[in-house]
Amino acid sequence: MTIPLMLYVVWMGLMGKVPRLPILNETVRNLYFHVPMWFGMIFLFGASVWFSIQYLRTGNLENDTKAGSYVEIGTVFGILGLVTGMLWAKFTWGEYWSNDPKQNASAVGMMIYFGYLLLRGSLGNERDRARISSVYSIFAFSILVPLIYVLPRFTDSLHPGNGGNPGFNPYDQARYMRPVFYPAVLGWTLIGFWIGDLVIRYKTLIFKRLENVK
Amino acid sequence: MNTLSTLFSLLSKDIKVEFRQRILTATILLFVASACFTIYQVFFAGRARVNPLVWNSLFWLVVLFSSFQVVGKSFSKELDQQFWYYFFVVRADLLILSKLIYHFIMLNLTSWLSWIFLSVFFQNPVQDVGLFTLAIELACLGLSAALTLVSAISAKAGKNSTLLPVLGFPLIIPTLLFVIKLSINALDALGWDLALPHIITLASLDCIMIALSFILFPYLWRG
């Protein structure tokens, strides 16, 4: 049981090294760090929602541990995405925060998930915590999706590819960048799930020890 | 028929209680009135002019903050004493539906009052009344859908006053942003053609939230 799991983890760790390939461009390099963060975040939150639904269906507390851990890691990814984006924005748009609809939406997303973590922290009883936070998580995610994917379409964004800005499209994104970009997305996402997996196993261990003590 | 009559009796119970005690109505009236008066005083003292766009933002801010007053207390009773009684008598999805409708009515009251008060203190800049009314209705639907479930969550968590704003604010921002875009259309009477994409998006967002609270509330209720 442990051997395939460890192999899995090692494979993920190796995959995670791929995006660190240095490409000697200027701020474009942020594409390998900033953009995959959002992919990773949304995949992690998606996984969390999946496990929340599973918890509500089965009532298995393991599913709730998974849901909670993936949100924790996803929030870290979101913060990193915001910070890398803000640093990049300082050098390209001139301001750390320039009221860009995507920036605002991701900040709101962070607020939603800080609320989720607060809600989890404020509940002592495991069953209550699992049930209530699952309900909130599903509700919040389905509001987050229109916020991130629909709202920015209605307004011009400063982001590359929007409102006449050059950038994120097949012509500008040169051929030599794509082989790094897609593995970067995959690699960061897998790193996220790998850390999430570690957190889950750690929590499960603590849970089991507590059971034994009882 | 049975479901409908249950729903109706739940709803009429809430409304009757409100008619007897009039606590929430009085709270809303006072809150909106004092908020609008404070805004008036602040703008007057600051010698700031209120143009239609500022009026619009102020209007939605008043509605937003009073909506937390509207939904804040509504589940505390249900979860306290009457909980066990309800648990055996009523289906959970009917309970949330009646609460949604009740909040929708109270939010309507709030928004119309804010409109009246803000128009009294400042001028009424709304040119397309029909479109603005539609914006108000869609906003009340969205606010009621988003906040009813969150209110139930925070009531279940037992920390109603602190958790509700923290969980609620981020969730109503999408609705609020679309509503403001829509109501700017109504202020300038830009016509329904331009507003149509916003109306459709807002209506579908409302539908998503209502459907989700309908599906999710029974799980919350069960424990």
C-alpha cells in the first residue's frame, strides 16, 4: 500500500520540478508561475467541492478531511497567485492594485475561502463542521465560478488578451513557450495535490492517534 | 396540494408573527431612515454633490447593509425552541422556500423604503422606472437567495452576528456588481436592449443560488 503511494509521490515531486526550467525572458516568465497558480487553485477548489459533495452523500469523515485540506492548499495557491500577479502588475501596469476586474474577483474569491476556513475553525464538533462547511463550500464555489469566468467577460480587463492588450493568445504565446507552459500548469497542479495529499495523511494520522488515545 | 398548503402556512406564520410584533419592520424602517439621513448629513457637511451615479452606489449600499439586518435574526427562532417540533412536522425544502419568499418580501420593503428616503433627501435620478424596478426585484431575489442559506449556516454554527457578514459579503458581491451595472442602465434610460445581457446573467445567477439553497438546505437541517 505504501510503496505505490510513495512511488506516486516521488513521481509527483519529479513532475513538480519541470516548471522551474529557467527561460530567459523578462516578466513573461511569470506565465509559468502566476497563471498555473490559478489553474492549480481552481482544480484544488474543484476537488474540494467534489469531496464535499461526497461527504454529504456518504457521511464519511475522510471526505471532509480531504475537502478541508484541498481548500487550505488552494488558498495558499490563491495568495501566491495574487502576490505574483501584483508584483508583475507593478512592473507592467505601474500599480500593485489597479482595480482590474480579474484582480478584484480573485480577491473576492480569497475572501470567500477565508470565510470557509474561519467557519471551519469556529466549529468544534467534527460532524457539525463537516456538514456545515460542506454546504457552504458547494454554495460558495458555484458563486465563485460565475464571478471569475463570467463577470470579467463583461468589462475590459487590463490582463493580457483582454481589451486589445497583446498576450495570451496562440500568436503571441510563442511556440517555444507552450511546451513549458502546459507542463507548468500540470506540474503546479500536481504539486498542489501532492501537498494536499501530505496534509490529508498527516491529519488522518492525528485523527487515528486521537481515536487510539480514547 | 399538501406541499402548497404547508408552504403557505409556514409563510403566513412568519408574516403573522411579523405583523403582531413588527420588530423587523420597525428595524428596517428605522435603519433605512437613519442611514439615508446620515448620508444626507455627511454629504451636506462635506459639501459634496450627489450626482446620479453616486446616488446609485449609495442606494445599493443602503440596501446591502440593511439586508443583513433583514436576514440576520430569522433562523435563530427556528433553531432554538421550535426546532424539534419543525423537525418532525415540516419538510426542510419547504422551510427554506418559505424563508426565501419571506426574505424576498422584506427585502422588497427595504429597497422601496430606501428609494423613497433617498429620493426625499436627494433628488430621484431614476429615468427608467420599469427597468429600475426590475433591477430591484432581481437584486432582492439574489440577496434573499444568497443570504438565506448563509444565515442558516451561521445560525447552525451558533455565531450568528459575527459569521453572517464574513460569509455573506463575498457571496453577494457578484449579484451586487451585476445589479449596479443594470441600474446604471436604468438611471440613464439607455434602453432594454443594452440591459438585456445583464438581466439574463443576473436572472440565471439568481436561479443557480435558489436551486442550490433548495438542494443544500436539507443537508444542513438534518443534523
